[in-house]
Amino acid sequence: MSSPVYQTEGQNMRHLALRASSVAVVAALALSACGSNDDSSSGTDNNTASGNKTVTIGLLADLTGAAAFCGVDVKAGAEAAVKQVNSSGMIPGVTLALDEVDDGTDPAKAASGMSQIASSDDVSSIYGCASALGLAAAPIAQQEQIPLVGVQVGDAGFVENGNYVFRTTVPQSTFQKTQVDYWVSKGVKTVAIAYQSDNPTLTQLANDIYPKLLSDAGIQVVKTATFKSDTVDFSAVASAVVGAQPDAILAETQGTPTVGLVTALDQAGFKGLIGGSAGFSGGVLAPLGDKANGLTYPSDFHPSSTVPATQDFVKKYTAITGTDASKVSQFVAEAWDSVMFTAQAMANTSDLTRSNLRDSMDALSQQGFTGAVGPLTFQNRSALLDKGLLLEWENGGTQLVG
């Protein structure tokens, strides 16, 4: 998701420069651990009654900017998971806390934010959501040897940064076939693609993943058009793809451009099927009103799924937050999983240093982990899921297709 992607060498040089110039560490938060800036990375809170140590996870998230529709939900999911961990006593002798840093959906701020977290006493870190920002943060986490767990960040290069980098969100590329299968069931023979070209994940979906899936299904791509994240006028893009007279349009967008593109497609007179990806979630479609009805997108999560682990998560999350179950998004669930994965790895080791926690995370990934989205397996520290779900927007909310 989001923002321009950088070449590896240039990216690393930029990160080193940013790290050298970043602020060492913000004044310790009320719940943050205090201690030396070494591998011990944990401290003691003031709760003398419990005698628990407070151990802090750095949460770097897109709380503002283009990907805030995802980052805000990541924050909500992570905070609720921390409450669940602490109330259940999941990590003996430990109270978990979050050190929250906003990157503004800006790669430079993501790099400096990860430097800030790495320079603190935080024992581990989580990032969500945009791919380009995850790619900016991951080399720093690896260099500073602080475990980093990615939420979203579908680009393959994220976990390739090294053995301190994990991803508990299943890459979108692994379950897009659900969208194609749906189109086949509806008799779709031709598809046009419009995609956000400065977003690495969406570019991969539009150029690599979907063309092969569509070809294998006997569906022809009749037109491809691109736009940037700062595009305001979508009339030319809409005219190009609608003019090709496709049965369906694949709209690979993130955040605000979703509303602009779908509106332009409607104004251009398109009456066929429209599908997207995770950029359609997190309430992004709500401003479209009835125009969003019938839009579909693949996902790894829906609150009405009958998967036992999903229902257990929804019950706990709604009890903690008072949120209507139907409003619980995939980003909330994925962030919950990132915290629970980290907490389980903490519970599995007696010495909470960064290196020991990394080893425990690695062992947990090899063992497998059941999260809010269901049972996850891992390959090269990246989560895999057997099958995705297809969601359809209808009257202000999503429902499972089929």
C-alpha cells in the first residue's frame, strides 16, 4: 500500500542518513519502560502491587496522511490486544505497553520513526500499513536488531530485509483468486484495470498477479490505465477504461482516490462490476453512498466468518471496545494478530532481550500461529493463509459473498 517505492541501494543510503539525523528518543511515556539502550530493552513500572515489569512495543503507524484509514484501525486493534494480553496475564510477570509513533504516511518519517523506536528501550516493534513505508522502516529495524512485525506491507521485499523482520498479515497477492472466481461465476469475459502506480503493492497486483489469474480464467484484459495518489480529476482514467467496454473493472486504489475513481466511473456511465483490494476497506467506501453497493474485494477477514478463531477475537474485541461487531475491520484484526504474535513469543521466552525475542518469534513462526484471521503458517517469516474471503459492500457495510 501507498507512496513511492525506492531502489534498494538508494533506500539504504537514505535510511542511514535519516538514522544519523533522527532524534534519539522521545521523553519516556507514562507506560514506557526505562532502562539502558542495550539488548535488555525492558523496564519496571510503578505498579508495586503487581510487581510486574512494563515491557514496551513500539507501534509505528500511518495515523495521519493517505493511509490513515488503515493506520487508525491498526492503532485500535493493537491497543485492544494489549488490554487483552494484560488482563489475561498472558505474559507472566509482564505488563505490556505501546510506544506509539505517527509516520504521517511519509517514507522519510517512517525511517526516522523506526530509528526513534530502535534507539529507545522498546523490546520490539510493529509497523502498519503502507508498503513503501514498511520498506523504509525494515532495513533500520534489521540493522538495529529490533524485531519488527508488519501489518499489511504486502511487498515481498519487506521480510527480505533480514531475520529480525516478520509479517503476520497474509500478502494480498495470495488470495486474489477469490475475486477472479467471482467474476467467472458472473460470466465476465473482459476486464479493464485502473491502478495507483506509485503504490508498490497495487502495482504488483495490477501488473503481475491479476493478468495471470485473469488469463488462466479465460478473461481478457482489454485496457490498463494508471494514476497517482495525488490525482484529483479521474475523468480521463475513467473515460479510458470505460471506453474499452469491459464487463468488469479492477480498481486498485488506496484511500481517497478510491472515492474519486469510483465516482468518475459512475459519471462515465459504467454499469458493470467493480472489484478492488484492501484499499476498499476501513470504511473508505462509505462516502460513496449507494454508488458503492455491489463493489467487491478479497480479504483475509470478516467479522461474520464462521472460523472459530475469528469469532473468539470478535467476542473479545467488542467486549473490550464496545464496537459493533459488524464494524470490526480487517486492519483491526491484523493489528490484533501482530500484538498477539509478539506477546506469545514473549511468553515463550524467559529472558526478554531483543535477540531472544527474535529467536522466540522465529520458533513460533515455524510452529504456526492461530490469530483473528484463522490458523496461519509462515514461510520465510511471512504469514500464509489457506483461503481468502470475498467481501461485498452493501448499504453502508460489508457482507461475505457466497
